[in-house]
Amino acid sequence: MRRLMLLGPPGAGKGTQAAYLAERYGVRHISTGDILREAKAAGTPLGLLAKGYMDRGELVPDEVVIGLVKERLAQPDIRERGFLLDGFPRTVAQAEALDRLLEELGMPLEAVLNLRVDPELLARRLTLRRSCPACGAVYHLENRPPKVEGVCDICGGALVQRPDDAEETVRNRLAVYSRQTEPLIAYYTGRGLLVEIDGEQPIEAVRQAIVEVLEPAGR
Ligand code: AMP
């Protein structure tokens, strides 16, 4: 399968798993959060528009993110390599727009992997998360600490806390998730695409569970 989506609340491990799957299968990782963070760091008009919403833990308006994804999906490498959506869609309106877009492109989704994690655990994961702005590596101060405090194992960059991982903002992001994004579980169940993955397992076990869905034994 090469046309995939990772669904799940903030902190469920979507980005970590997506990075691995993109590397293993060559599918293109499309993270609207990453695209928006890059735009914000570069100070582009898109970044300036998105900043306020992101810093408050709210969603950037649908038409903005739909436009970004539309542009990315139309690029030729996507048809060739496939895609893995991460953090998009986040509202039913985004999901409906995506359906229309993929239908126009003749590239329907093959599976939606829903990473399930208890909300209490999510808050801990997010507030203890640190990331490397230079290479995108993600750490957790308890479960996956860097070898040297504050320094990226991979590229030596200085680790930071995403501004939206501060405690107050995390609470808001989780509330926004349950109000606006959780309905997508029913949406994709209704389309026969949803696959449940236990996202509370260690990273390697989650990875294995996903690989088993993508490469069923004996196929
Ligand atoms: P993420 O890295 O996926 O948690 O996204 C970080 C932030 O970017 C979110 O809290 C939103 O403010 C914004 N964002 C990312 N993806 C979307 C989306 N599909 N719709 C609206 N806002 C988004």
C-alpha cells in the first residue's frame, strides 16, 4: 500500500512512525505541521498567517491547509512514490476536500492507520517531547532521551521544546483534537478504510504493527 494516512491525536507518534515508513518504503511524507513550521521559521506570508493559530494550539483555517496539500499532491513524485499524510486532515471539511482531490487525481486512499493513545499519556508525551529543528529528530526526556542532554544524537543540533508543547497549549490542542478531529474516526470507518493500531506500545512495536498491516504475511 502506498497511499496512506496516519490519524491520531497530537503526541500519538504519527511523525515518528511516518519518518520511518517514508524511509523504508520511499513513500512521500506529507506533514502539514512540518510545512507550517518551516513557513513560520522562514517568516513567509503563510508562516505569518499560521503563527497565531499554531502558538495557541488552534487549527489553521481549512482553506489554507487544503491549498497546501493540494499543491503537494499534484507534484509528479507523489504519483510515482505514493504518499503518507500526517496531521492532515484534521476536520471533516478537510477530509471531504481530500476525498474530492484524490478522486480527481485518480489516487484513492488505501488505508487510514489510527494510532490510539490514552489522553493522559498524550499530555505527558507532549510536554516531555524535545525535537531537533535542524534534522527533525524527536526525543522524549524519559522514554527516549538524547545521549547528551540538550544535544541531538543524529546531527549534534541543539534540542528545543516546540512552543506548542508547553502545558497550557497542549491542553488546548487535545481539546481541539477531540472536538474537531476525532469525528474522522467514524468518517473513515464508514468508508471501510480505518485500521486501529495500539499507539501505547513502544515505538518499535507500533512500527511492527504498521508493517504487518502494510505487508500482510504470505502476500
Ligand atoms: P502538528 O505538528 O501536526 O501537531 O501541527 C502543529 C500545528 O500546526 C497544529 O496545532 C495546527 O495549529 C497546525 N496544523 C497542522 N496541520 C493542520 C491541519 N491539517 N489543519 C489545521 N491546522 C493544522
